[in-house]
Amino acid sequence: MELKEIEEILKTTGLPVTYYAWPEKAAPPLPYICYLAAYSNNFSADGCVYIPINHIQIELYTKLKEPATEDKVEQALSSLFWEKTETYIDSERCYQILYEIEV
């Protein structure tokens, strides 16, 4: 799966979506989604990459805890296996809901 396909899946949520980060002072109001290819977790055979696997992080940022917004993202990702973690970013005064997938 290509990054463009992931972007298209995320856009079905109706939320603003960008790769990695919004340009400085250009972020839309919360909630929004950033996604990035954080690292690879390739499958090897005979000493070389047999199947390339990218670890993708999908970051949902919200001002308040928003289960309905999380549901939108999870519905969009329903055809993929994902893991979810949550943290509150004090300096930004927002929640980061992190979905991790491998493609």
C-alpha cells in the first residue's frame, strides 16, 4: 500500500489530513490528522529485503477527548490491523491518539 492510498483512506473521515506536519502557523483548527512513515520493519530472506514493510503512524489530534471522532478514524482504518495509544500533550493542550499500522 502506498502513502497516497493511506492519505485517501484518511480523507474519508472528513478531517483535515497532512503528511508529517502542517507548515508553521498553517495548521487548521483541531481535530486533524497527521501521518508519517516512521520506520521500516522489513521481512528478509537470504540476507536481503524480501518484503518491504513500512511502519505508518497516524496521529489524530483533538482538543477534548472525542470518541465519535476516533470512531471515524477507526472506521476508515477498518480494513487494516492497527494498534492505538493515547497521550495528552500539555504544551499543546491537546490529545494525540496514535494509530500504528504496517503496510
